[in-house]
Amino acid sequence: GEDVEQSLFLSVREGDSSVINCTYTDSSSTYLYWYKQEPGAGLQLLTYIFSNMDMKQDQRLTVLLNKKDKHLSLRIADTQTGDSAIYFCARGGGGNKLTFGTGTQLKVEL
Amino acid sequence: GAVVSQHPSRVICKSGTSVKIECRSLDFQATTMFWYRQFPKQSLMLMATSNEGSKATYEQGVEKDKFLINHASLTLSTLTVTSAHPEDSSFYICSARAQGVPMNTEAFFGQGTRLTVV
């Protein structure tokens, strides 16, 4: 399977919380990241977490890391229509390389 | 925050021609730039790592003679798709990391180039 995997699609109602999940196989990464990509655009870094942390909160975003299960999640509180985008998790590797997940398309409905 | 500018944002070319895509770091020096390719509804695939003043390092399966990378200065890397074919049509994205920064800092991404080969 892929090194970094995500579910392809998530649909939520405006105001609800969104939880995007990511699993990975290589546990050697020091940092794990979440990026947002809007249609036809590049990637915007949302947040990152150091591998020795379990949780990181940044305003509406909460990242949870379970190293034992190699599972990373991104929770977006009070999801808005402007949050509709593709979300990629990524792990950092040697040579400053990033390995990206398959991406999760988040659709926010009114 | 730092800005990476990619040009052009869209290009249509004929089969057999070459296309050059530029990636510029506007307000920081980038010793390393990365070139990615993204197929529709898929993840980003790293094509190569571009190092200023030296040859690029290509990922397995990426033809270096087809995808020419030049990183002539600390603010500019170019990707040239040579003898383009319709299967080269894709979304190409560059990213740059500022000189000497650790991995917990942001890798800044260009806005991408949509290449269509007809």
C-alpha cells in the first residue's frame, strides 16, 4: 500500500467539526504536517506536529498523533464553507523531502 | 510570510515542443527547491530535488533528460519539459525551503502550473 494514506472524501455540515484521518507506515519522521490545497492552487501549510507530541491545538485546528498506531488526525472545529478544499497530510523525511498522503477532499454543506 | 512564485500558471503547448516553468523565491534564499507533479484527484509525487549550483537529484522513474531542472541562483529554479507529449499533461508544483532552516519550518509552495499538451 501507499506510504501515507487518507480517506478520499469527507462531507460535513457548516458549523460541525471535521475530522480528517491519516495513516503512515514509516515512523522515522520527526515532523508530520497538514497542508490545504484549494482548487487550482498550490499548498498552504496549516499546522505541523513534532513526533514526540500527542496533540497540538492551533485556533480551530487540533492535531492528534498516535505514534503506536501510526495515525494522525486533523480536527477542524466549527467548519466553514471556506474550509472546503483538499487536505494533505505529509511526513518529513531525509533531505528535507516531504511524502504526501493521497489527499482528502472536504466538502462543507450549508 | 515568504512567497514562492511559479510561472506560468497555465500553459498549452503542442506535442513535441518544450515548455519551461519557473519557480522563484521572492523574499528569501532557497538552496533547495522541490518539483512535484500532481495528477487529477491524486497526491503530489516528488519528481526531483533541485540544489543551487549542482545537479538535481531525480526520484526513481523520473527521466532526467525529459524533465530538465536548472537551479542557477538562490532564488530561481526552472523545470523544462522537453519534447512534450499529451501524457505529460499535469499540474506541476514547486516548493522552496529557506536556507539553513530546520524541518519544522514551512516549505513554501508555488501556485502550480497547469500544463496541457495537445
